[in-house]
Amino acid sequence: MDKACNVLPRRPSATDLILDLLVTRGTPLSGQALIQAAALFGIGENAVRVSLSRLISSGKIERLERGLYEARLQPSRLAYTVDHWHRREELRVPWQGHWLAVQDAETSRADKSVWRRHQRALGLRGFASLRAQLHIRPDNLHISFDQLQAELESMGIAPGSGLMRIHQFDATHESHARALWNTRSLESAHKHWIDVVLGSHARLESLPLASAVRESLLLGRAAIAHLLRDPLLPEELMPSRTRQILQTHLRSYQQQAVKLWLLWFAQYE
């Protein structure tokens, strides 16, 4: 990333990069274009070819004639959540004071991959631990109970977990529940990312094209990952204004990044 940028997001894997570029482009890309793009991130040609082979075998991409590749992703709630990050605000509805809860007493922590997916699913839907084996969030999402259960299962929640709706806590647990999320820290993080996104957006046009596309992808991925972790709390627990400002600026930044990547890909057509 250009030295003017003060964040250093994690470099994507060859697999993640290929999928990101094919989905962003929306049309087939040549193997040569993907190899050249990967080189911007220090990813070698062999790693790209191995990842292409595995993605074809798994049915996530398709090889067309003349060495072109196209995304063939199967729809999933996780993919939908990531791809539609800019529409998350539409999920919120006025809060009636009720809660959603997941009880996972039967979930074993021995299988680290299962536990990691379980934790990710809870995090992406804003659940926090009220006590051991009980995770809650305000019931303020525009999604039915059955839809949320199916969504959590699709995202990787562990088998045997129980989803429930809680209509009332006693005063002590209600107070504890409302304080589970560190809203001050989250607000500060949103403001930080607003500054980072605006700073990068202002200089993209002045950077060499290769540096601009690299920075826009790395920073965009990191900022979107941050925004996806926002629990979408009701206004009573955390005002949404700063998050909405970040979402607006990030959406504009992503649109500029796509234009730059299309310009960069034009070199290989």
C-alpha cells in the first residue's frame, strides 16, 4: 500500500483475490489479468494457478474458452451479507425492547473450525455474550424469526444451538444486557475509518494506477469488514449517524475503486 496510507490491512489470499476481482468485474477475466493483479499483492503465478484449479473443481468459477474465467458462486446468506454490506441499514426497525438469544451449551469447542464459524455467525449478526453459553442482541432486525434461524445456520452457527426470543429481563439483567456493546469504542472506530476512507479517496487519482487499485482493494476490504461487524443496535443503545456517514463515504469509495480497477483491467483485454 502507498506510504501515505496509515492502515495496513491483511493481504488477501489468492483465492479471495480471484473471487473479489471476478465478482467486482462482473464479466470474465483472463488468467493473465488475474496473474498480473495478484502480483500487485505479492502473490505468485503458481499460487494463482493452483487457486484457479481449486475454484474450478469446487464449482465457484468456470473456465471459458480462450482462457477466460467467470464467477459461478452459489448463493449463500454469508455471501449475500458481504456483497450487500451497503444495504445493512435497511435491516433495522424500531426496537420494542425485546431480545433475541442464542443458547449454545451443546456446542463443543474441540473442533476449532466449527467454533470459528459459529463465532463468526454470531458476530455478523451482532450477538454478544450475556453469560456463558447465552448470547443476545436487540430484536430490532427486519427479518422473521425463521429467516434469522436459517440465516445463522447458513452462516455457520453450530448444530444444536437454540435461537429464542426474550420478551423481558429482570432489572439487573436488563441493565447488563444494554451495556454489553462497547458503543464508545465502536463510535470511535467508525470515525477513524471515515478519516481513513476520505484520506485515501482524496489521493487515489494522484497515485500511479497500480498503487491506486492495490490500495483501494486492501483498504476497501478492511473497511467493509469493520462495517459488517457493527451490531446494528437500536437508537436507544447507539445512535446510527456516524455509521451511516461511514457507509455513505465507503460506498462512494467503492464506486471509485471499481472504476480504477476497470481501467487497470483494460490493459489486458
